[in-house]
Amino acid sequence: MRTLQKTKHNMDERLSLIDHLNEVRTRLLKSVVFVIIISCVLYSIIDILVPMLAKPVKRLIFIAPQEAFMVNIKIAFLAGLFFSSPYLLYQIWEFVSVGLEKKERKYVLIFGLLSFVLFIFGCSFGYFIILPIAMKFLLGFATDYISPMITVSKYVSFVGTIIFAFSFVFQLPLIMLFLTKIGIVTPVFLSKKRRHAIVGMFVVAAILTPPDVITQCLMAGPLLILYEIGIMFSKWAYRPA
């Protein structure tokens, strides 16, 4: 009898696992199709997207026959991924929320929305604030005998690195809030480790940004501000044991 019950329990677990895997496959397929559709739509207006992206430099070149075409596809795909992010987050939420309790769903939803808002702020800050400053500084080294001829692939990689890096580092206050909530850090600890954090920020900036000092400093500055905001979040979330 016990053997039959155990066998039935194992079969139920196996069926449950198969159901979960099927749901993951379905949602993943929906997400991929959605991103492809949005990317195709955006590719149809690539003549608008590329000038917007190239605004800080105005003129780009390509040195390989396929370079411009491949970069256009890359831009359309990355833009499609960006504009599809709300739908992708919705699919993740629909999958995860089923296994959560009401209180847990509330926290996950709040953290997810805050993370998305910070992601948008990070991307916007990187593109509208940091990129023009960095390009103005770096192109300022041009002289009568040294003129910039930037390839479109190198420029897109440079811009993508900056936007990705700032979308990532803008999550810092939320990470600090989360670590405080689960009891790993306290506001006092974060304040005491400020000096170590500053050194760490310059290391992170050196890793995430293109290899030039000005871009690294432009990231380290906002990181310092974000760290202080994170301490404020930590003080708000901290509950002494």
C-alpha cells in the first residue's frame, strides 16, 4: 500500500514538473515571437533609429560590405528587446506569481516595478547624459592631422556598453534595500564601509565601461550618489531584531 502511495506521489511530482516545463516553453516561445515581431517593426524604421543613435557623432562609416546591414539588425534587435521588456516581465511575473503567497507576490511585484523603473532611468541617463559628455570629451582630441572616422559597429558597441552598464548600476539602491530586508546588511554597516564601497565603485566602473578614464569617472560619480540613496533606502527598510 505504501509502495503504491509512494509511486503515485512520484508520478504526481513528475507530472507537475512536466507541466511547469511546458509552461516555461510556452511562455519562452511567446516571448521570443513577440521580440522578433517588435524587432521587425523597428527594423522598418531603422532609418530613424540610426540617426537618433548616431546624434552625438553625426557621421559614421563602415569598412566591411556586410557591416552596415549586420549593425542595423543588431540595433533593431536590441531596440526590440528594450521595448519588449514590459511584456517579458509580464510573462516572468505570470509564471512566478502562481507559486507565491499573497504577501510574497506583493513584495515581488513592488521590487519588479522598482527595478524596471530604475532600469529605464539608467538607460536614459546613460544615453542622454553620459554619452554626449563622453563623446564630446573623447572626440575633443581630434586635431588637424588626426580626424575621427568611427565605424558604425564600434560606435554601437560603445553606446551599448554605456547603456547596459548604467541600466545595471542603477539597480544598486534596490539591491541594498533587498539585502537590508533579508538581514544581510544594516544602514550602519553600509555607512561604515563607505570608503571600501568607493574603491569598489571605481573597480566596477573600470570593468563595465569602455577602457577610458573619463567614462569610468562618469560612472563612478553617479555610483556614489546611488550608494547614498541606497543607504537611505536601507534606513527606511531596516527593522532592528
